Amino acid sequence: MTNLRTLDRLVGTWHISGGAEGTVTYEWMEGGHFLVQSVHLSQNGQDVKGIEMIGHLKPFGESKSSDIRSRYYDTLGNTFDYVYEMEGDSLVIWAGDKGSPSYYKGTFGSDGNSHSGAWHYPDGGGYETTMTRVSPAGGGGNG
């Protein structure tokens, strides 16, 4: 099972630039079983606010999922599912299921306060983006 704590490096508020502009904030939900991302971005001429719950799925009567999964909801009425993977300084976010042709791949800078990468789409589209930490956030998870 992938340890949710591998995503602790995301905790804080980040300025986003590139193909999307704005801020995102990651913080641990009380209890540490979920990482919550709050989004306020401008992309393709649209102002988007959203929230994403990131953690292991645990349906009634079942064990936790081995993958770190999420569901994102936004003010445009979208709901997107993702799978997160963190290995070393590399972050991959798969749109839908792991191995999807739509994914984000990026790398943390050596100081941990920057992250650069790109979204890749099966039609050859996508966009580059950079995150720069604006402020750290407190709270510990135990996921």
C-alpha cells in the first residue's frame, strides 16, 4: 500500500503559473486520513474554484485501496478522479486510473518549495505548469 504521507511535501499554499494561473492549498483533514486540496485557478479564460479529497478509498466492509485516489469537484460542475504516485522528487497524477494516457508528471526542486511539470493528453495536447510555495501549512497526517 502506498503511504499517504508521501504527499506531505504538497502541504501548504502554492502559486501556480503556466497553463493555469492562481493558487492551490493542500492541508491535512483532521485525523490525517485525507489530504484536501483547495483550488482557485484561471484557465482557458475561465475562473475555476474546486476542492479535491485525496486518500485511500475504503468502501463499506472493505480494506483500504492500495493506491492513493482522489475525487475533485469544481464550480463548473466537473468531477474528476485521479490516482497519485510520489517517488522521490517525482509526482505523477493519473487522470482516472493508473496508466491512463492523461496524466501529470512533475518534479520538486531541490529546496522543496518549487515543483515543475506538465499535463499530458492522448491527443498530444497538455500544458506546462510551475508551483511555487507561498506559505507552509501546519497539521500532521497519519494516513
